[in-house]
Amino acid sequence: MADHGSLPADIFTDGQLSAEREDLIVGALTALGVSVRVRILPRRRSGSELQWLVLAALPLQAFLTSIGGKIADDSYKGFQDAVRKLLHREHTAERSAARPMVLQDTASGLQIVLDHDLPADGYQKLLSLDLSRFRLGPLHYDRAQQRWRSELDEAAAPPNQAPPETQSGS
């Protein structure tokens, strides 16, 4: 399913995702110009669950720039809706309801965590996020500060250096 004009992405799941829910996220990413390949991870011997429901490994900065140009397009709204539906408690077993979707940069390994209740401004600020300002991740949206942040980057920053901000004016 390789399309030379689209961004490549590998979607990883633990095999417990229904076909309907898998189609939901694959369709939303495809509508945004992403060529998706779904991979099911083998069951873990330890019996412990993965910390995420879906991991999408793709060139993140290119993806964010690409969808930034589609913000007025229905496909971006469809992506937001798909993530919310995918992670909504009605569609997940109670024990997996807290498991987020994670976007992971294929080059750096930096991760962005999309929680089931990520507010609209979190999605909006995601589009202008400069990933080069972060080193460690994972990035989480801080509702109180209304910005994406990495607590690990902030903890590792020298005392005289301000933590990375998502935008120069925020």
C-alpha cells in the first residue's frame, strides 16, 4: 500500500484492537496523506500490558507540518475524532481505557502522547510544535499551562536555562 506521495507510518498494536477500531485510525491517517502499515506485536511473556493502545511510528515533524496545512480540511477533524473514538471508554475495556495513542518519530524516537481527553487546543498547539526543541520526551499536553511539554527535558535542563516552550510567544 505504498504511495510515493505520502508519509510512511507503521501502526503497532497488541492484537486486541478490533478490526473496526483499527480501520478507524488507519482511515483517519490515510485521509491525512499517510501510507499506513499495521503491525501486531507478539504477546508478551511477562503478561504485562503495553502502556499504549496504539503506537504510530512516522516522521513526526513532516506529519505535523503536513496536517497543519489541512487544518481547515475535514481530514484533520476526522483524525481528532478518530483518536477520541479509539480511546473512548465506551469502546475499550475498562483496564485499557487509560492507554493512550502515541505518535513516535521514526528518526529520533521522541514520543507524543495523545490521551483520550486531549482538548481541542492541545490538538491545535500540536500543529505548531517544534520537535527540535525537545530531546527526551515523552511529550504530554499540560492543560494548566496550555502547552506541550517534556518533564524529562525540563528536569535535565541546566538551572539557568528556561524549559523548552511549544511556541516562542507562549
